[in-house]
Amino acid sequence: MKPLLLSILLCTSTFSLYAADSAKASINQMENRSLSGMEREWVSLAEAMPADKYNFAPTSGTFDGVRTFQQQVGHVATVLYIVSSGVLEQKPPVKLGTGENGPATLKTKDDYVKFLKDAFAYAHKAMQSLTNDNFTDMVPSPFGKGKMPRGSLAEMTVAHSFDHYGQSVVYARMNNIVPPASRK
């Protein structure tokens, strides 16, 4: 009975501390936390995929014509740069290439992992710029479609990345690689 009571007390205390901490969190802290979670999953997956599998893409069935793993990494990083530059209302700090899969200068696994890490660092800079006052400001869409709330762009960093993370997890598992986030 005592271990159960102690466990309940510990869980309640931990939840209360988290709730108190969350109540004090600013918008940029909340957005940064979400982005950090996505960053841990994506970077660890990009690092776990062997270099010789970076050109892998499923080819049969409904997978015909999809991006390779490296193109997925490049795409996520490119969109992070695009969206974050929209949040900051500035041009991306690096050349992104002509498509949405990253610049043609990306050749190796190390190139792609660095590009991804740098994109997340830039996205964190964008999240740090968010305030209660500017979160709902309308800013020019980096996709050329009028204006949109700055906060919607900020949240796109995580939502879009998770979409492609899910696809890339399938690629890893098809190559017998358990994603680091799924390991015990």
C-alpha cells in the first residue's frame, strides 16, 4: 500500500510542477519545446540511417515516385528555413536551391545532417522571436499566397516536419532500422 501511495504522490507532485511550469511558459518557450521534440526525433533518425541508404525510396505499389530518404531530410530542412524566415520576416540565411529538397550542393549524409541541424537552429531563432503581441500578427506568406498569422507559420515547423518524419520512419523500418525514438 505504501509504494502505491508514494507513486501516486510522486505523480501528482510531478504533474503539479509541470502544470505550474506550463502556466508560466511564454509562447516562444512553448513553441521551442515542441520544436525541440521534433528536432530530437528528426536528427536522431537522420543520423541513424546509414549513408548507403540515403538514396533509398520505396519503388513498388503506391510508393512509386516518392522522395528518397535524403530528399525527405533536405525537404524538411528547406521548409524549416522557408517557414522560419516567414516568421522572422526575412530572407532565408542560406541558399535553398530551386526546389523544395535542398540545394544541389548537398551530396553526403553528413551534408544533409548538417543542413537539417542548421535549419532547426534557425527555426529556434524564429521561435525565440515570438511574443504574445506578435503571435497573431499577419505576415506575408513565404509561399506567395497573401498573409497569414505568424503563429500559424511557427506551428508549421512542427506539423510539416512530423508529416515527413512519419514517412521517413517507414523508410528506416523498410531497411531494418528501428528509429531511435522507438528504441527501448
